[in-house]
Amino acid sequence: MNNRIGLFLLSFIIMAASFLPQGVQASTGGNEGINEKLGLPIVVYGEALSDSQQSEVSDSLEVDQHEEVDEFTVTGQDIAEYIGGNPNSNMYSSVKIIHQDDGEGIDIEIVTPENITEVTQEMYNNALLTAGVENADVLVASSVQVSGHSALTGIYKAYDAKGVALDEDRMEVASEELDVATSLADEEGVDEAEVSELLTEIKKAIAEQDPATREEIEQIVEDQLSNLNIELSEEDRQRLIDLFDQMRDLNINFDEVRNQLDELTGGLQDVINDEGFWNNVSNAIQEFFDALTDFFRSVFN
């Protein structure tokens, strides 16, 4: 009888899963031929990986699913060159980039979330938009636990190696944005999702208000902190203000950034507001309990 109950419950779980929203994930491009229009997928491995670790990362990134890829290695010298980091840094975070058609936007997937300990998918999204990366599926992996910061450098090197010049100032500010985001989550104890929401809302407010002075940036930051009920130290408030004041001086189309942020955050809200989806869930649950009642009646009668 236990086996029958187990099989019944398993059948329900499979049925119910069909009603759940599928998470938006970056396409691995599995079993695809060479896209002559967009070029080969790019894989960038962290230099500090051993041969066995690189093989593990390659499996995580499903590199063997492509007929051919362009492969590069990111080093401590690269982090110094692209974002002014420490040239002695050990680089473990690795990435795969699949270019997409114009208008597709950015899609990030951390394929080894247990090993990327500080940077979230939303933080990567925000930072890459700041840097000017667009129209790409990006997968991030590591075989050891790391913060995830060096993945940005790998992405920058991939674009540079393929002849796509990203603005140096924007890259540095994007790196600072990632540092601020992880610092707020770590030192201030602000939930990672709240940090990402804060950065997103500040960018949207900048797009709407087009601030011309540092004082206006400061007011936007204060307003969004208040709106989200986030308390920060004076030092971290100033870091936020400094960060977005730097962004204000860069050639960033905040209207375009806002549109992409809206697309990234809109999918989940669409599901939340989808009455048909919740009706399906409700019906599935009701059907399950009706069937469960009938099942036990048949067992015990």
C-alpha cells in the first residue's frame, strides 16, 4: 500500500509542476550548430582553475553542447586592466556568453549557485547594464566557493577579445556597483533582493527625473531608501550617492536601462497578476484532494 501511495503522490507532483511558472534562464545553446550571424559562444575560464576544476566548470557550462566555442582565460592582470583591481587576484569565476539578436536583452544564469556566494543574478544584471553589455545570454560558474566578482572581468575580456569595445569608465563604475551591492548585503545586513531592488529603483528614478546635480542624486537615493524602508550608515549612504553621481556623468541612456530593468522584473509580476495561472493552481490542488479522498476510500473499503 505504501508503494501505491508513493506512486500516487509522485504523479500529483509531476502534474502540479506543469502549472508552475518556468524560471527565466539563460539558454545554454545545447546541441546548436554554429550561428554564422552572431558568432561562436565564448567561454572564459578563471586562470586559477586546475585542469580538473576547469573540466568541472566546462561541464557546468555545458561547453560540449556546442560544435565549437571561442575559449579564453581571465587573469589577475585582466582585472587590473579592466577595472583597476589587484593583479595578484586569483581568478576562479568563469563564464559562457551566447550573443543574441538586438532587442533580446540580457539573461543571466548562475549555474553553480552554491559556489557563487555573494553576487546574485540580479546584481549581475544591474552591473552589466551599467557596463553597457546587452543582447546576450550569460552563464556564470565556479568549481570552488568564490564571491563571484571576477566573473565581470571575464565578461569584459570576452567582449574585448571579440572586438567589442566597452566603455572603460562604465566598466569601472559597474564594478564599483557590484562592490557596493555585495557590501550592503554583507556589512549592513540588507537582504540581497532588497539591495537589487534599491539599485533598480534608483536607476528608474534617474531615468524619470534626469538629475543634473549631485544634490538631486542625493535626494533620489534618500527617497528610494525611505520608500523601501532601508536603513544605512552615513558612510554607505555616501557610497551610494558617489556611485550614482558617477553614473550621472557617464554616457548612459537611463531610459533604455529602465526599459531593460522593467523587462527583467516584469516576468514574475506578470505571473503574480495572472488570474488564469492561479485558477489553474487552485483547481489542481482541489483535484488532488478530491482524488486523494477517493484513493483512501478505495484502499480502506
